[in-house]
Amino acid sequence: MNWEEIRQQYPHRWLVLEGFGTYADGAKWIVPRLEVIAVFDDDWKPVWDMYKKLHHEDKWRDYYFLHTDRKIKAVKVIQKSVKWRNDTG
């Protein structure tokens, strides 16, 4: 699924996701396909805990945690850190 499809299916939720086919395009990471691993309500803490656990178990997989209220275009890479780019730039 892409991010807009996920946002429509899971409105106002925190999600743990896995990205597939991720590639770099200049200073942005493009994630063409996402799979929802877990869905949470308002509290971000359990989302973060699950993300850390999954990442610790397999650092080579592309895991993300996001809230579906965010409108994401791409993941922007800034000096070895990752920042999600929203509609405002």
C-alpha cells in the first residue's frame, strides 16, 4: 500500500510500518510500498517500544512509525539523520 491508502484505511492512528523497495533519490528516501505491522490509538509510547524491539531484532529491515494525520511526500535525509518531509516542505 502507499501512504495515502494507509491514511484512508487507518485514520487518526499511530502505526508501525515496514517499507519495501526503498531507494535514495538525491537527499530523499522514497518508500514505494508500505505494510502495516501494528495499529495503535493515541499513545505514541507503545508504538515507539514496538519499533525499537523490531529494529533491535533486525536492523536491516526498513521499519517506520508514523501517525496517519501526517501528510508525507518523502523521507528527507539530513546529515546522517532522517526527517519526514510533509506537505509544507
